[in-house]
Amino acid sequence: MKKFLLIAIIAFASTSLFAQNADLRKKIEVSGSAEQEVTPDEIYIGISLKEYMKDNKNKVGIDELEAQLQKAVTKAGIAQEDFMINNINAYNNYWDKKKDPAFLASKQYSIKVKDLNKFNALIAALDPKGIAYSNIERYAYSKEDELKKELKIKALRQAKEKATYLVEAIGEKLWGVIEISESDNSSFPQPIYRTAMLKTQSFESADAASPIDFKTIKISVNIRAVFEIK
């Protein structure tokens, strides 16, 4: 009997506790979205330079090629902070150089430009034999954070408007917001490889100086909101 009474008390206490913690408010959950396409104003370019043999005995070294690249960067009006070394491939590998005097080192660089015409001018100023490849690594929009803030506000207002007319359709009124969450569905164009293992003839052709086409960036946000019904 005592055991049964104890179980009953525990069950009653659990039920009371659940009732106290349960959210019994009337509520509605809706979502809103907003998006905008923008043109990238920051393009990150990757360039790989590689030493090459000028003849059977002499080669054009990576230091000479890098100096040429730095000069071209300055001439194109690109800030030094936008010119970065990404990777050094066996540049200081003493053993490889000792074993093989014809060993060819390479270096990879990343350059941020705001105008692809500067990139074309930069490439045209380089020794084509010393370029292993170049590609567009990624795109960016400098005012992305500001735009996302505006879109989030727009999406939240859309969610509230939707909740309002749905609730009013059943003769109720909307009260305050209970919960807000967000998600980012922005899409960026995939990196474009300008060419792989550039050959002198193709690089010196008119095609090498042609502009690179790229798509716009779609900035998109979704807002989920839960409102209380009065």
C-alpha cells in the first residue's frame, strides 16, 4: 500500500512539473526570405610560377620570376597587401637541388583585384614560359555583411506580415515574438581555371588577353520566427 502511494505521489509530482514547464501559449511559426544578386568587387587570382631551362646549362630562377611578378603587380596599381605567397613547392629543397642541378622550383601566389582588366595587364607583363597556371580562386563582395543585415530585416518583416494576415484570418491578433532563427543560403560562383599548364604559343595568342567572364553572387537569407497569438 505504501509502495503504491509513493508511486502515485511521484506520478502526480511529475505531471504537475510537466504542466508547469509546458509552453501553453498559442503561437504561430512562419518563415520569411530575401535575396539579392550583386556583382563581385573582389576577385582572388591564383598564379603559379615555375623555373624553366633557358638552355642546356642555364635556367631562369624563381627569384627572377617573382621579381618580375612584383614589378607587374606594382605597375597594375595593386596594393602590396593584396599580393600574397600561398605556397612554396620545393623552393628550398637542398637535397633535390644537389641531386639534380636541373631541378625546377615553383611558387604559388594569391592576388586580390577589383578589376579583371588589371589581371589581364599583369599577366601580359610576365614571362609566359615561367607561368605554370593561373586561375580565379574565389569571388567576394566587400559589403556582404551590410547587405545581409538589410536582407535579414526584410525577411523578418515578411515573416511578421505573413503571421499577421494568417492570424487575422481566423479572428485572432498577433502578440510578441517568441523565437527567431536564421539561415544563410548564399551562392557563390565556382572558381574558374583560366588555363592549365599554359603553353607559350597559346598564352601569346589574342585569347590570353581576353577578359574572364564571371557570374554574380546571390546573397540569400531565411528567417524563421515564432509569434505568440494574443
